[in-house]
Amino acid sequence: MRRPAILLAAAALLLGSAVVAQIEGTRGLAPVDAGGAFEVSGVTVDVAAPSAEAARLGGWRLAQRKAWVQLSRRLGGGGGLVSDGTLDQLVSGIIVENEQIGPQRYIARLGVLFDRARAGSVLGVAVYADRSTPMLVMPVEWSAGVGQVFEGRSAWQAAWARFRTGNSSIDYVRPAGTGPDSLLLNTGQAGRPGRGWWRTILDQYGASDVLIPTVRLYRQWPGGPVIGAFEARHGPDNTLIGAFTLRVGTAEGLPRLLDTGVQRLDALYARALRDGALRPDIALLPPPTPTPTATPTPETLDQLIDSLAPASAGTALTLQYDTPGTASVANVEALIRGIPGVRSAATTSLALGGVSLMRVVVEDQPAFVAAMQSRDYQLLGQGATLRLRRAAPPASPASPESQTGG
């Protein structure tokens, strides 16, 4: 009876070990350069000198001059040369693409990196331009029918790590493939359109959208020609933006094939950005922050009646009148409603045996006061609150018998 428990424990241990191995594996390739240096690649040099070191140094200096002329023409600076001392201050790096070193000769194909701010100030050109919103990159490689992203170190991931994104109009967010990258970003996730989980992943990497550059590699025979079918895909729906095919004669040329594919895919994405095809899906945006609403203040009965009354309702008055019984309430309301110019009259506060309140809406307050006085009633007070009383009867003249003789 203990065997199933032992098997379950062993399976759990193996599963946990597999997950830890997938997370802690050494598959990550950090991006080489994410700065904004100007790059001029493919500069060829052939220099002879008394020694190999002198030939190499002379080749690098010649590469700097030739690269500066190309960069100046590309940015509209006219292609003029500057001194070697100035170039030493402008150049931030030399990339060796291919080199052959002899005892007295140096043949190489080099790339030259120029500091963006310094080179721009010398050429008098703007060095910064508007870029896209942050785009998460998922480089998917299919080879021999197997697809992978960060499950293992791949040549396609290495090509994207080598790509210098500083000169691109796309703001690429390139994961290194370490930690949970292989669990979150895989070929299965590339085919899931669910926006909720995509929003969680994009928030994890600080991006607002996803780009899925895909390559399918076809090898003719071991060590022979390699064909790469490249696709520029975008968004949770894996929408195809563009595709092309490249071919290299031998397997040794695979890195060059993939580097060229990355550059052409970047051009496709840049053109899609200019055409407005890289708009982030509105469903990927975080939900808006709810605006707090103030608690409404309860309205009094008078305010409610005022709001329900039409705009041309006239003047509202509050009358205080004596109500010794229920009959007096009905009599006073009937009296006031019968006066011309009275729109409405209703008791709002009833106090039998005391003083009640009545709300009266009239067209003309002076005419209403005069009409009440003609009916032997007085309205005492000022403003909108008046006291209603019966007028005192006039005093009767004294009788002759009550007069004292002189």
C-alpha cells in the first residue's frame, strides 16, 4: 500500500527538479549593446606594415576614417574628414567581423561605433528621434520541426542579443532568457490570444505590446546550405506583417544569415510603425483608475420641491400659521389657494396645537400680501419667511355713558 505514495513522491520530486532546472539553466544571453551609438559595419581594410601589431593598428585607423566618411554622408554632413585625434574621441568601439593577421599585413572587415552625442555635435545633426512604445521581443526559432524561444540557447536568440537597437525606431525590450523567461515566453504563449495573461506578462517586462520575429531554418545536408524563412509577427493574435527568405551556402554562415534577417525584420517593423500598423491593442492597456465620486448630500423637502418645480414657478414663500386643529389646516390652505396668483400651497411641517409651516409659490409677492390683507389677514416679517395672523378687529367707539362729564 505504500508503493503509490512512494511513486507520487518521486514524481513530485522529479517535476520540481525539472521546473528548477528550467528556471536555473544557463540559457540566457544578455543583449550586447542597447545604447544609441552610430554604427558603420562592413568596412574593409588591407594594410601592410613592418610588424603585425603596426599593421593592425593602421588598419583600425583606416577603418575609422572610412567609417566616418560613410557616416557623414549618411547623416547629410558632406563626407568631410576630421583629424585622427578627433576620431579617437568620437569612436566608442571597433567590431571585428572578420580579420586575417600576417607578419606584416592586416586584412579585415570591421565595424565602427561612434558616440552618438559627440558625433552628432560635430556633424550638426539631431541625434535623438521619436521611438515606438516599448515592445517585448519573443524570437521564435523553428528547426527540425521543433520550436523554441528561451528553452535553450539558440542562434536566433544570439542574433537578437547582438543586434544594436539604439539606431532603430522601435523601442525593443529584449529579455535575457534567464529566470522565469523560459516559462513565461515560449512557443505555446506565442499562439495564445488571451489578453488577460498577455497583460500580466507585458507588465512583468515593462512593455506595452509584443513582437514575435520568427525564423524557420531548413538545412539541405549537414554542413551544407541553410535556408531561413523569416516572418515579422506582431501582437497577441500573432499577426503577420511581412516575410522574406534568405540563403547561405554553408553552415558556418548561419550567424551572418541571422544577423541579416534581424536587420531586415527591424526594417519591416519600422515601416509598419510609420504606416500605423503597430498600434498596441487597446485590450492590452491597463484598466483606467476609477475616479472617486463624492457622496451626494441628502436634499431637504424644500430643495426637492424647488428642483421639481418649473423654472418660471414664481416666488417661494414660507408661511408660519396657527393650527389649533386639523380643520384650521384645511381652511387656511383653501383660503390661500383661492387667491389669484398663487401657484401652489402645501403644508410642509404640521404642528397641531402650535405653529405649522406652509410653502406657498406666488407670482407676485406684493400682490399676494395685499390680497391677504383684503381678507383680514396680516403677513408679518420680511424676505421669504412670513408670519400669518388674523388682523385685529377695529376698536368700537366709546358709548356716551362711559364718558366722564367735564
